[in-house]
Amino acid sequence: MHNNALLVIDYSNDFVADNGALTCGAAGQALDKHIVKQIEKALFLDEFIFVCNDEHQENDRYNPEALLFPAHNIRGTWGAELYGKTGEMIRELQAEGHSRMIYLPKTRYSAFFATPLDAMLRARKVHHLTVTGVCTDICVLHTVIDAIYNHYSVAVVENCCATCIPHGQEWAIAHMRDCLGAEII
Ligand code: ZN
């Protein structure tokens, strides 16, 4: 579907690897093969892929997250690099200059906040988003809220989302389905 885009949110070492600063651990690592499948599907269907990844400055006291969470995804560090097979695949696409894969750094939970995501989606006539990544109840949720408010239709792929917060997965999936109208697939 040409008016669909895949979003891959925060699938970085800090959020997924065993020794990541804010890791989802095994639950996050289990997503890797499923996100790879979603990327393969998007490539096959010639859809856009937006890789939206936290890139924080060290000791940024003006970012409200800094008071709440340990330092994570510091720009240019191992922690901010994309994890696993998903990361390898995205780096290969970047290296070959794939025109439908776009990497967008972000500094807040929502991939829409202070990024060109909405403008880039509109320019490409994208109306439907397939959302994957972490954390389900933080950056995925806030991105889905902004997507719905910006009138995109949204499908969240349940086996492609995880969180480091106990009970956050079930709560966020139900919230996105029941309070935001996202389709859960
Ligand atoms: Zn962050």
C-alpha cells in the first residue's frame, strides 16, 4: 500500500540490549525477528520506512526526560545504535541510500515532536502508519497519540512492541485500542 509507512521506534541498544541503560531485555530482543519481517514486508510493498530514534545530548537539563530516566541514547554512542538484525538491516539500507528508508532522530517520546515526520509523511501522501518498537507505553504510545491527533490511521503490531515497565505492555495496548482507536494487529 503506497499510502502506508512503517515506523520503527527506539529499537536501540540502550532500549533492547542486555546491558542497555533502559533496556526492555528479553521482551525487547524477542521483537527483533518480527520487526525484520515488517521491514521486509514494507520493502516488498514499496512502502516508506521511518526509523525514529532517540538521540539525546549528554546532561541535557532542559529535556524533562533527564530528570526521570537514566541517561540513554546519547548521540554517537553504542547505546543510540540500532539493535540486532533490525539494526543491521537498517544500516545496510542507509549505506545503499535506499530512498524509501528515512532515519529521523528525535529528543522526546513522540516521533512527531520537533521533527519533520508529519511534513514528510504528508509530502509522501502517507495516511496510514504501521507502528513498531519500544517502549509500548512511552514512545510508542506518545507517537500513536500524535499520529491519531494528526488524522493518520494507525495499526500497532503487538508482537513488535515491548516495554521495560511492568504491566505497561497490556495497559498501553488496551489504551491505544480502546481510547485512541488504533488497530492492534
Ligand atoms: Zn529518551
